[in-house]
Amino acid sequence: MELPVVCMLLLLCSSAAYAQKAKPPSPSFSPTPAPAPAPAPDFVNLTALLTVAGPFHTFLKYLQSTKVLETFQDQANKTEEGITIFVPRDSAFTALKKPSLSNLTADQLKSVILFHALPHYYTLADFKNLSESSPIPTFAGGDYTLNFTDASGSPHLTSGWSNTKVSSSVHSTDPVAVYQVDKVLLPEAIFGTDIPPTPAPAPAPDIAPAADAPTADGGSSRGSSPGKSSSYRIISWDIWGHLLLAVSGGLALIL
């Protein structure tokens, strides 16, 4: 009796072990990979950019001396808005005779340099929309605004004192745009509205009338003066008249 029981137990254990081995494996789920983060924009070194792209040495010198360079650099690389900078060439500062930047206070000079940038990245195509939204605030804030107009696709800027245009694109990759302008932007908030008039052209020099050409006998090409000839004839007749009277008186005494 004990042998069959032992065999049945062994058979049951074998069946259970076989069932476990025959059971299909449970499906495994792999996690969905997270999307790769967007690449960070390239760091733009404004000092290197303006040094290579020049000649913008004068503007870069003012950026550094007023410490506005740090403000522009942070706006370019640490914000999502980006920055648009208008850079005058060295010749634009050389041509600036009156008014002079040398007479400004430190705060005024800083405002002038801040006035050359907008706290947003704009492409050349965006300036057409800016012309419809003028005036546009600049980094200098307050009343330091710029007016834009579009002339056949060429952006023009008016600052109150300066009327200029964007002559070329130095760098235009989001988030930094740098455009060359022909003149230094002088804000009306500092220099007022008393814009010096354009100097009038110099008057033409007076031309003296040509002298009479001399004749062969040393006289004038216009001939003798009529007044002089008439006087000569009158004097001649007066002398002959006196002689005739003297002769007539002498004859009278003789007779």
C-alpha cells in the first residue's frame, strides 16, 4: 500500500514541475526613451565679433568703458529674447563734429551707447513691421526710442538728431543680430531738438569785368571818350576867337 502512494506523489510533483517549465514567460516592457534636449544656442562673444567684423573699434571702446558690453552680452546669451545692435563704423564717429560725445557726463554717454540696441532679436524682414509700430523702445529705456521706416526694403532709423539706414548685416543668427549703420545714433532725450542746420553752400566769387583791350596807339579799344573830344573842340574855338578879336582891335587902332 505504501508503494503506490509514493509513486502517486512522485507523479504529481513531476507534473507540477513540468507545468511550471511549460508556462510561457511573461512579456517584458522596455521604457520609452525621453526625447533628447534641444541644443543650446552657440555662445556669441560680442568682443570677438566686433573686433573681427570692424572697423568698429571706437564703438567697442565705448562699450567697454561704459560697461554696457556686459549688459549686451548677458542679454545675448542668458535670455530668450535675444538682442539687436546697431553699430556705427569708426568713420561715423570721426565725422561727428557737433555735438561731441566728449562733452557728455558718464551717465549720458552710457545712455547713448545703450540707445544703439533693442532688447529683442530682429531679422531684416522684421523691420518692415517695426515701421508700423514706431516708436520702438531701446535698451536706454524711457524716452529713448527709435523710429523705423522701410524704403524699398532698406530699413531707415530716426533718432531725433540722426537719420541713417542699415547699410549691411554683420551678424544675424538668433539670438544675436548686429547691423551696421552709417551714423552715430544721437537721442533727442539728451541733445534736444535744436538740430544744427545744414551749412549753406559758399557763394560764388565775384568776377571783375574784363579790362578794355589796349589799341596800337596805347588807347582803349573803345576809342576816345566823347566828352573829352567835345571839350577839346570848345577850347580850340575859344582860343581862335580871342585871336580874331585881338587882330580886329589892332586893325581898328591903325585905321
